[in-house]
Amino acid sequence: MTHNIARLGLVVAVVAAFCVAYIPRSTAQNRDRFSHSTPGHQKKSCNSCHSNPTPNWVSARGFPDVAQFPGHIACAACHRADFFRGNKPAFCLGCHTDVGPGRGPLFAFPVKTRSHEFTTKFPHSVHQDIIAANQRRDGIAVAHFVFASYTRADDPPPQFNNCAICHGDRDKMPKVELPPLKDAAKPLTDDGGETLKTAATFFKDMPHGHQTCFTCHFTGIRPAGTDCAGCHTLTKPYQDSDILRRYSIKFDHQQKDHAIRDCMTCHVRISQNTDVAAMKDPDVPFLACVSCHDKNLTDETAARADSLAKKQAAFQCSYCHSTAVGRFPIPASHQNR
């Protein structure tokens, strides 16, 4: 009798284990299974899993790109047993939205709600030096030709051969919020409720994906497109954001007086930046603005002083700023120039 009970218990345990293997788990439970920081993954070189270009790059981008997840062989090299763990192996949910016969499609990558594992190493200083270099072909021809040009009233603004290579005009309005105000504990007056007429062209876009970088770095210039670690560094998880921060939301890059200037006229600090991750904003020094708009600043500073002297509601600076910023005390940088 005792032996029969033991045998029955063993059969029940085997059946239970068999059934558990066939119970599917939710995508939410398994999508975060894969991590590049796992010790076993860190020991591998990037190109042991990632091939470049991926098989579908022609249809996906029109230019070589890492446009697809690594193939099954990259995972099966170490996780072959996981592929056959039940009829709906939870392991597959690391990449697929559903598993089982036929498998569901791959989930979108990167996942907006998921923290990022890598930062991008992009030294603006190095790229600016290369772009600004005067590469004359000495020793090849007796004479060197310089292209001359003339402008007409209806000519489009010049596209300077630097930032505009990667940063184009936006076609959609981004989300914008104010950076933390440094020299203001509280506003001097209420928000005037000003309605701003901004446009997408007030802002510049940034490269997304590999295709912009691969214009130069696919094979010709190091780091090459096959060297993932040449551009990407494993870091603490962080959440990426598309929200732009601006103190001066009224600045229009396409305004006539702005469009004719080289980007480095104002973005002088970016040319010295060696780490794009450390760059918090466009980093335009205040003196770059006041070099052309000193009179506007003087007039608004005087209007603020006059309103306070008359014990009226503080004048809200609005030439550069929205009233959300212009109602705060004038910072020291604007007064001691």
C-alpha cells in the first residue's frame, strides 16, 4: 500500500511538472529577461551576436543598418535548451510578442517604456574639427579652383557645412518644457497667460538610427559599422526622453538674421563637447544672444525696473521668453554683462 502511494505521488509530480512547462507566461513577465549586463553576455564580443548589415537592411532603410534583432543562432548557441522548454517557451518572449506555432511578430525596439542600457559615444569636438578642416588637394594639380557664388533675394538660406549635416528642421512640434530655473525662488508676478505662436521649424531634429552615422562610418572611417563598442557603452539603465528643454521658446532657427549665421556662432560650447551624454541642452551662452540683442535686453531690463519702482505688477520679459519664464527675477547673467 505504501509503495502504491509513493508511485502515485511520483506520477502526479511528473504530470504537474509537465503541465507547468506548457503554461504560457505573459509578455510583461518575460520581456525584461534579456540584459546585456548579464555576466555571460558581457563576456561575448558584440559581433558574436550582432551582424552588420542585417539581412533586411535594404528594405528597412535603404542604407546599411542594424535593422533587426540578432538571428536565432545567436541565442541558440547558449540557450538551445530554452527553445524546447514546452510548446510555448517563455524564453521566446524576450523578442516576440507571442510564442507558439508560427510565433508572434517581434516587439518594437527600442521600447519607449523600457529603460535603455547603452549610451552613445559621440564627441562633437572631433567631428567639428574634421568638418572645419580645410582639405586642399595639394600636390595633385598646379591650380586649385575655388567655387564662387552669389546670392539673390529669393535664394534659400545657406546650409553651413557643419551641424546641418546631421541636424535638420523638424516637421512636427516637439514636446517642450522649461529647464529648472536657477536664480529664481519664486515669480515676481502671475503668469500672463500668453499664447505663443511657435512652429516646428523653430527646433532642430537629431539623428535616429545608424544610417546617419554610417554615411561615414560604415566601412571607411573608424569606428566601423561592425564595431558596436566603438560607439555604444553599457551604462546604468536610464529612460530616454524626447522632451526638449528651452528657456527661450521664441527662438526661430529659420528667422532671416539667424538663418544666415553659422551654427557655431551661437553653439560655441558644443564644438568643445567630448561626451554627448553630458550635454544637457543646446548650451548656448547668454553672450551669444546679447551680442545682437543687447538693446532688447536693455529695454526690457529698464521696463522691469520701472514697474517695480512704481510698485506695479512686475514687467514680464517677453522678447525672448514666454511669460512662464519672463515673470521671474532677472538672473545675474543678464545684469552683469
